[in-house]
Amino acid sequence: MNRLGKAVVIVVALVAVAAVYVMNPNLPTPDGAISASLYSPGELGMRRESISLIDSSRPTSANGDYAGDPARQLDGFVWFPEDVGQAPFPLIVYSHGFMSSVGEADNLAEFLVPKGYVLVAVDYPLSNGGAPGGPTVTDVINQAGDVSFIIDSMLARSMATDDELSGLIDEERIAAVGLSLGGLTTQLVTFHPSERDSRIKMSVSIAGPSAMLQSGFFDNADVPFMMIAGSSDAIVPYQDNAASIPERVDNSLLVTLDQGSHTGFAGISSTFMRWFEHPDELVCPMLVSGLERDQEEQDSILEANLAAGITATVSTPCAMESFPRAMRPGQQQMLTRLAVYAFLESSFAEESSRRQAMLQYLQQDLAAENSPDVSVTANQ
């Protein structure tokens, strides 16, 4: 091989190595002893199966140039442990954010499922990034019903004798978890007076809008609730949506990530956005453009219903005058994994001593071991 050929091979090799680094960054691990123990990989393995669910009892609304459909198509995945010897497992229904997709769930699934959880997520018909007529936020109220339909479908499969999920799901241990608009979906299916699903025993909203939800809204169900939010969130502003959660919600926890961004919660940000000062600055133009498509609807994501504790209050996204350096996405996602796992274990762990230890970890050790990145405020 001549010198030019060798040089080309070397360049190609360097590009390949760089590509592997970009696509597979070394994510941080916690330093504290308890946090490090909780963050250790699960031992049950993981399998993933495509699902395609059709709810023929409810329609998909018309949207832009899309005429609508008499049914709701819910395509996605279910992740479950490969080693099923400890079944049945708790079920987590994960809800993605606006203009996002089911792939958003990968980050939590790969951490939680090998530790003994079943996780399911779908593309919501009108809020996912490829929605017909363009993604819209106004279908979020119908996504609560989608969560209930998903639970119905998963429990039916668990009760069947000839199914991959046979006997894998514990119907008494079901949680809803969601990011951004998916966090609002989670709050609706947990607490809404008419749309809530009483089978949900725990609820986690990650940077979910809540400015329009008064304390009376959260009084509709007595369910342990955790909000995880970044103090530098430009899209769902922290002060408007998260800061007052402990005052509004009984039996709640607020986990605040200091200088955490909104986009930093998404797995893709730790790969492609980890060198940027503040990842929200990159996403805001696309988000604002998407919201402007149906500006009138965006001004009232939910119909005000004071009797139900829902107001017309909205928080303006992407109104920050400057974007200070945010927490690194990898750090943000690591801390989110820890908080979600400990929260789920605080109610779903089989041994009472484990449940108590996880509650103590959330209330004391999570912040103590990860200071100054984390603070926790409880109303319990």
C-alpha cells in the first residue's frame, strides 16, 4: 500500500474512532456510596418487543390537513427483563414529550428494566414529531386515555397463557412516568377528576408543565408524586411550573437539578449536545416554530375548569434573555435515573426495609451525596 493509501486508511480509522466516541460517550457515574450502589447495572437483562395497539373506542381528531381517524393508533415498544424468575414485575407507562417519539424512553428503559421493571411506551398520535398534520400539544388530554388503554392491553397480555408477557406484570404496581408534555400526560392520568386511572400507584413528571394546575387538581387522588425539574429550564420554566409543587401536592417530592436544562433530560442530548453551553438554546427555535403552527390552541393546552383545579395559566417557553451554562446532559440523566429508581422502589420494593431505605435516600442521601447538583423538597 502506498503512502496515500495508508494516509486514507489512517484518516478513516480516526474518523471511525471519533464517531464511536460521539455516539457512545462515557457517561458519568455517582461518587457517593449509596448512589453508586443504586446506579450499578441490573442483572436481569432486557428484551424489547415492538407493539401496535389500536383503540377503536376513541377517535383521533382532525389536525391541520389531516382529516382524523375513528380510532387511535399507538405504535411503540415494551421492554421487559430477560430473566423472568422474579416475576411479576412493576409496570411503568412512559410518555414522551412534544415533537418527540417513543425512542425517548430508551434512556430509562435500559437502566430500569434489568433491575426488575417492565416499561412500555408508544408514539402518541398527534404530539409525536411525525404526527399527521404536524405535532400539536392540544391532544394531551386524550393521551391520558391512551395510557389507560396501554395498561389494559399490557395487563391482558400478562393474564394470557401463551404470550411473551404472560405472568410478568403485577397489576398492583403500576406507575406513570413522562417527560415534558409527557409529564403533563402523567399528571392528567394520575389526578384529573374524569381522566385519571386509579390503577396508577405512583407518578413521576420530569419537567412537565403544571402552571395551570392548582392544588385542588392534585386532591383528586392520593398517589405518591415526584417532580424532577431543572432550575435553568428555558422551555418549561422552573419557577412557574415546578417550584411550588411541594405546596400544591400532598405526598410529593420535588427534585431540583441545579442549572439543569429541559433538553438535558432527553437521552439524545448527552450524545449530540454535550459540548454546548445550554442545549435548550438549540431546541427553542424548533419548539417555538412548532407551537406557532397552532398558536390559538397553544395558548390553552387544557380547557380551564376551576372546579377541577385547572386554570388558563400558561408559562411562556423560551423567554430567557440569555442562556447560562447548564448542567451537562449526562450528569442530568444520571441523577434523573437515580431519583426515578429510588422513588419507584420506595413504594414498589417487596421488602418494607427497602422501601424505607429508598425514601430516606430520596429525602436525605440523594442531595447529600450529589451536592450541589441536587436539592430535594418533600411534602410527606
